[in-house]
Amino acid sequence: MLEKNPDTVKIVLKNLPLGMHQFADPAARAALAAGEQGKFWEFHDALFALPALNIALNDKAIDDIAVKLGLKMDQFKSDMASPKIRQKVDQDMMDAQKAGINGTPSIFVNGHPLRERTVEDFQKKIDAALGKPAKK
């Protein structure tokens, strides 16, 4: 979508660490902490590349990713525990609650939920948000 719509699409990721996974919250905070060093997406992608994410995700995996990405570990640990990062995750969770979201992933285009998940459906929703006529 970014390649097809470079001037009109922006991806915004919000965190919704689900309580059923004990490492969801630390992982969210870790990705945001990595972002403080300019490596949010790299950390995010490495988390989701873990085999059997729900089994492989733990404190060691989080630290291993940070080391592999060359993060300054003292700063990373400090940022993970910082009130700023905690507040960001908490705000994302409140935003999700206000929007009626209780699962992931949830996708919105211009504030409207996208239920259909094909590339074509994404593009239709984007075109509609931009006021472009529907393609036949």
C-alpha cells in the first residue's frame, strides 16, 4: 500500500498487548524502547519473525533482538522501564478500548475499520477515503 500510495498513506501502529500473553507488554515496550534508538520497525519485524511467537517470546528473546540490532543496552533497558514508554503503551490501549478494539490485528483506513483484508479491498478503502471514484 505504501508503494502504491506514497503520498497519501501513512502507517500508524498502536500497541494492544493482550493479557493472555505474559510477554506481550514487555515486547511492546521493547519495540518502543528500540524506537528511541531509531530501530522500532527492525525490532518489530524481528519480534514477529520469532518461530512460534507465542512460545519463543521471552525476556531472553527480547534481549537477543536488542543485542543483534546493536542497541545500547543500558539505554534500551532504561527506556523499556521509563514512564514515557509505559504511558505510550497505556495510551494505545485506551485508544483501542475507545475504538472498540479487543483483538489484533485491527486495521483502519482514515478512521474506519477495514474488515476485508485483500490488497484490492485496502486500495478500494484508500481510494474512497481520498474521494476517488470506484474502479470497475
